[in-house]
Amino acid sequence: MDTNSIANITSDLLNNLEKTSGLTDLPSQQSFLDILKLDKAILYLLVDWSGPERVSRYNIYKAINELGKKCEIPVYKIDCTDQTKEFIIDWLIAQRENKKEFYYGGWGEALFIENGAIVDLIKNPGQIGLDKTREKLKEWNNTAATKP
């Protein structure tokens, strides 16, 4: 399937991938704050109004599905579609102070978080493609597998 075409990525396809991926939804500020207490986590920023984000979401969900039970880092998503989660915006702005190249903006960013801080990210999984998204997630997962 040509996943670079938004038209080929249907809501049904994304919903099915999400169900099997094991991503945990963060519906509240408290659930978000709880993951910041973890040693490591992967956080996907979903915004349903963005066409490029749908391609990114497909790549992230597909790559996580392929990792399956080998994924040692918990993976979360937070739906920022309504743009009312100020606690996320405030946290992202604070993160940017230490990671100047970090930006967000509706591309479907995937963030690798250690002890509440962004240590790496995939700025636009839709643009870099499934293979590079898969490689980056495996790289992150390997950091969990090699921990003491």
C-alpha cells in the first residue's frame, strides 16, 4: 500500500492498527503527568485535523505493531486535536528550552522521553517514511533492552 498517500489511510485502517498496537491513551492531565515519572516512555502527539499527521500515525502504529511484544518501552498517545490541552503546550515549550531543534506543529511527532524530558524525537514520521520510523523506534527500544 502506498502509505504516503493520505487517501489510502482510512480511519478504519488507523483504528485497527491502534487497537493492535498497544498504545495507551492519555485522556487527562494527571495521566500525562504520570508518564513523566517513568524512566522511559514513547509519546505520540495526535492531531486528527492534519493530513500529514495521518501518514505519521500510520507509520508509528505500523512500526509499533511490528515490534509487538519486543517493545520494552511503554507507548502512549495523546490526542491534541482540540488544541485545548495547555498542560501539553506548557511542557513542550519548557522542553524546547533544552532541545532547541525541537519543534511541534501537527506533523504527528513521536517523542522519546526519559525521566520526564524529551531526549529524542521523530519530527515527522510521515515524511521520513516507515523504514526510518521503524529503525528509530527499534533504536529507542534497544536502549531499554540494554539498561543495567
